[in-house]
Amino acid sequence: MERVGATQDDLRRAAWACATAGASFNWNGHLGEEQLYASGFTGLPFDNHQNPFTNSVRYVDIVADVMSHEVEFYKMEPHDELLTGQQVLRVYALAEPGRQYLVFTPEGEPFGLKLAEGEYGDNVWIDAKTGKKVEAAAVNGKGEKEPVAFVPPDQETDWVLVVRAR
């Protein structure tokens, strides 16, 4: 990643951008080899403590875990138009409106989310760097005209919010 100027933060954020866009990706070629293969000290396998990309492996694992266990990813679609008060192209939303929502926000950036009318509980904030979960308050959706304001637990990390209908 040093050759292309990308950081591990860039990789984590790009992985969430892809996932919330409903895309899939293969992670490799991170040193700009112009091919989908990496070898040597920074190449495969990525899961050893000497490899500088070990943290990035964990970040991608967190994306996969959230998409597999926190939401029904296959039922969701990109819905950035449901966001308000955020920097465009920085905060991303994936949703099955009225049922489940997922928002990725870097550095704990606050945002508003237009939730369909109803009650949403069993909500959770997930630290995108560590996978640690923090309970999020239950909220009431009031439709597209009145977004619900969300403030992540802190601004020290990137956060993922999962909101689910009761």
C-alpha cells in the first residue's frame, strides 16, 4: 500500500464503501503489482504478525461478519438518499427500508437517517476497527420528512450502525 499511498484506514473505508454499494470485491494487488497477486513479506498469507497488512485482514473480516450476522445483506440495497447532514461520499447507507438499515460513518461523523414509520430496536454500533459492539438506543421512525439524528459513540474510530425494526 505504501507504493500507492493508501493506508490501512483507506482500505477499511474502501471495503465498507464497496459493501454498502452492494458490491463484492477481491482484496489483493495491494502493493500496486498490476495483478491480483501479492507475494513476499507483504504477500500471502496475510494472517501472520509479521505482515504489515494483518490489521487490514481483520477489517475485512469485520465487514464480512456484519454482513453475515448482523443484517440480511442479500435483502438490502444502497440507499444513500436516506442520509442527511453528512458529508456526501463519506457516509454510506444500505437498507431494506422499513425493516433494516446499515450506515458506515468514518471518524464518528454524525448523520441523520430517514427511517420509515415504526419502532426500531435491537440497534447496535459496531467499531469498524475492532468489531466491538455498543448498544444503540431504540428509535421511532417518522418517515422521509423527519430524519432521526444519530451520533456515534465517539470520533476516535469508524463506526457502523445497524438499525432493525421491532
